[in-house]
Amino acid sequence: MKIVVAGAGEVGFNIAARLVNEGHDVVLVERNEQALIRATESLDIQGLRGHGARPRVLEEAGIAEADMLVAVTDSDEVNMVACLNAAILGRADVIKIARVRDQSYLDPRIFGDERVAIDLAINPERLSADKILGILRYPAVIEMAEFAEGRVQLIGVEIGPTSPLAGLRLLDLPDRSLEAEVLVAAIRREDRIIIPRGTDVILPGDDVYLTAPTDEIGKVLATCGIRVQPVNRVAIFGGSKVGRFLAADLCARGIKPKLFEPDPRLARWLAEQLPQVVVVQGNPTDAELLQEENVGEMQAVVACGRDEEVNVMSALLARRMGAGRIIATTNRSDYQPLIKAIGFDVCISPRLLAVSSIMHFIRHGRVVAVRALGDDQQAEALEFEAQLTSDAVGTALRDLKLPQGVVIAGLVRGEMVLVPRGQTVIEEGDHVLVVARTSAIAEVERVLQRRVDR
């Protein structure tokens, strides 16, 4: 595919890198010369300096022959106009994706109109709030993704030294008397993703990714030695868009969070907009203020302000005071290893979440959903719909010629959720959940997609 990417920021750069790795032809348009040089020197792409929404620049980038435009500049207006111009100047079937952060632009009266030339609008802050909300549903979970319309979940948990899974070979799991049947889809050990085989051993400190039917999640967590406790006391540090979305969502669940915001004007506005939220005007790095507000008794603290350093310092204070789960957001890739190393439970990057969502549209074949495992993009979970014309249909899993670094992690057939075994045969219409290293995804798609596509 030929894809034009407008914007060489964190989102644009990561999308371009992923596309190049998968063999796509990428043209990157960027006004900032330094950002463009960084991208073109690091990646095998064509760079074009210019305004991503201007017709002349888009024409020079080859929009007339492009299969897709991904507009991810820092300006919502530029992204939307770029999509509009691509619809006029490009092919009739060109796919147009825009990053739109201002919620007012996402009014259903506008985006529900067929005249709007945008196929997918991505709001990174909305995606981040949704992910945090899912993690808070199961406090000990570090990652959670839903597949097959919510019937299957992929969860990530940290294995403690007393976990029943610690020290076990995967081959020995079926012989243990566990609370639930467990399928290990991936293991993160330090900074490395392992797509496991039967001889691999689960070690204390590993982050293990498991798949299970949604109604079995409680039993799966018990199998890992994790007791599920509902979260009712939540503190949010920062009245950013992520914080506002999250506060409103928690109120809708019947949970009244405390939201800390240092800006007096913004704090007053938040109190008016979110009457059910306890808004505290003050800096979340003020230890006395946090003590007065009993932050140490919170079951979860989410540091999601606009200042990266304030997020880190305020979360450290909350951890020292005895708060439960610590979740932090950061868009700086160099901060993410640091945040996990100093003891935070979950680190979320809104920009990299946007990358994962955009990749769903870029995938070819019958890919229903895509989710990266963690923020370093080493591996992904993909949901395929098996078609009659696919080589996979009618084939036992052990006979599929899948590359190394790939595991079939789940199978949904109608209302049934099946734990895949070597003798399991894929049928037409099955939803197949695959976990694979990023480098192996192209080969997975080749095996599972329709014959006619090849």
C-alpha cells in the first residue's frame, strides 16, 4: 500500500516506522525541518517538507495514487482539512484517518454525516481513559483488551513469588489443579516479549498475558494468586482531557473520584462541569495537601496531568504514602522504562494507543481488532474472522504453517469460547485470536487471509 502520513510527531513517526517494517510505501509530510530529518534519517521513507493540508503539498506527496492518508499533526483543523482535500484530490476509495482531540468536533451530528471526509477519527485521550477504566475494573491487571465483542479478554498480570504459576513449565499447567483453564499467550521478562512454548518456565516478576472468556476472569485471576477487590476510592492528578474523561466515566459507574488540579480557573470550571466529582484545587506534588486529602488510603491513583515531571513526582508521593495501584500517563518514550522501574504499576502512552488504533485500519485481510501488548510495540494481539476461502479453514492448528513467535490464543465459535489445542480445527466464521511478535504479523496475515487476496 502507498500511504501518506501528515505529521512527524510521536504518533506519525511510530506509524511510519510500523508501516515501513511491514513493507508499505510511506511518504511523510512535515513542516518542521528537524522532525522531518530525524524521521528520514531513521526510517526508509520519503520525506516532504510542507503543510499537510495544502492541496499542492498533498499532490506532490502522491495523494492521487495513495491508498490511505493518515493525518496526525498537532492541529485538529489541519488533520480534518487534509482529509477533506484527500477526498477531493485522491482516489474514490482512499482511506482517510485523522487525529481529532477536541471532543466538540466529534459531535455525532457532524461525524454521522456522510459528507464528512473522514473514515476514522482517533482521540488519544479518550482511548487512554477507556484503557485506564478497564484496568481499574480489575485492580491487579496491568493490561486488558476485549475481543469478540467482549466475550474474550486478554489480561496482563505480574506474577508474584507466591503465585501458583511461579516456577511452572507451560507443559505442566494442565496437570495442576487450578481455578480455571489458563492459556498463556505471551510473557514479558524485563524488556523482552516472549511468545512461549511448552518448555518455557514462568518466573516470579514476569508479566504474563492470559486469554480467557470474560465471565471466567475472576477465576483466572484466582489461578494467578490474585484476589479481586472492587475499586471505590480513586484519586486523579491533573484536570487534563484524560483526567476529565476518566472522572466522568467513574461517576457513571457510581464512583466519586477526587480530582486534583493546580490551576484555580481550571479547577473552578471542572467543579462546574463535573458536579459529582470532588475537585481539589492544589498541586498534587504538595505532600501536606495529599495527606490532608487522605491520598494514602486511595485504592488507585492516576497521574495524568499535562506536565510529565509533575506526574512522576506526584505519583511517587502517592506511592510513598501507601496508595494502592499507581497508574501514570506519559507521551515521552524515554520516560516509560523509568516509570516502570521506580515502582509504578501501569504506564500508558496516549500517543502509542492512537498508533495501535490506527493500525487496525491499515491491516489488510479480515482483521477485526488489533491491540499492542505494552507500549514498546514488540508484539500484538489480532482478531481474525475465518473465511471459507482461507487456507486456515478446515485445518488443525498444529498443521498451520505459522512462523515462530506466533500463538493461537483463543477461538470463538458462535457463543462458545474455545481454548485452542493442537487438534482444534478452524471453521468458517470462527473468530481467531492470535498473539504474535510484530515482525511475524505479515506472515500471519498471509496464512489467515483469503486465498484470492494472494
